[in-house]
Amino acid sequence: MKKILLLVLMAVPGAAFAVDSVSVEDGNGNATDMMRAGVQWDWQKRWLDNGDWHLGGFWDASIGEWRGHAAIGGNQKVTDFGLTPVFRYQRNSSVFGILPYVEGAIGFHLISPTFINSDRKFGSAFEFGDHVGAGFRFGSREQYDLTYRFQHLSNGGIKKPNQGINFNQIRLAYHF
């Protein structure tokens, strides 16, 4: 997976290396463990800025791997490429050294293969990935970011079967 991430980053034009943050995620659900690495670009836009809170967001490009461990057998490793616009509602200034937030998103994922075990099949390589989460930024420059996310991935009924998968995730990011 590290080699694939390096190749993807090398293929991105030079200007895109001006990323705002990098992240790692770890999670599990439906007899599957997952890990993901990503890069993010802030939108530099604020909505609903009422003094204490604002709505903003970022693009999240990721690559990950899922490992099935269901007792039914036929477990696979699935590679996951994702691109997600994430909306985040957060405080404008820290409280006790932290910036709390809530977030939500619906993004696009490509997975291969299209099943994780003998009992969970996704029907297509194209998947929608939606999540809700809560977390906080901290550190001397608010450079660290810790999030809990609940994520659901499925093809939205585009093709049968559409069993989908749910993950509970912890995400750690570093902001430059």
C-alpha cells in the first residue's frame, strides 16, 4: 500500500503538493478491519460564520485497504481509493486549547475486488462513502486533529448486490 500511495503522490502535478494536511485512519466493522492514508486541501471558504462557529470544509483524497476476517470464509483484501468533500462545522477560537467540530460528507470510492468475504458483496467497484464525525484540533498551532467517524459505503443501488459496509473509525491528521 505504501508503494501505491507514493506512486499516486508522484503522479500529482507539483502545485497539488501544497497540501494543507495529511491523515491516517484506522477502523473496523462488519468483520472487516480498515486502514487509510490521505491528503487534504482546505477550501479557504467560510459559511454561517456567526462569530463563535463557522461552516467550512476540505477535499480528502485517500487510499486504503480493508481486510476481511469473517468466520464464513473467503476473506479478501480490498483496495479503496476515495475522493470526498468534507463539510465541517467548527469553533473559530479554541476552548481550553482545543477547537471542537462536527463533520459530514458524501464522497466517491473505487474498490477492488468488489467483495470482502463469501457473504459481503458490493456489486460494483464504484461506491458512495458517507460519514458523520466529531472531533477536535489541538496543539500549539492547532496542528493536530483527532476525529471519530461512522462511515457507510455502498453503491446506492446502482448494481446488485448492494450489501454495503459500515466502519467505526479513528482519524488522526497533521495540519501544515
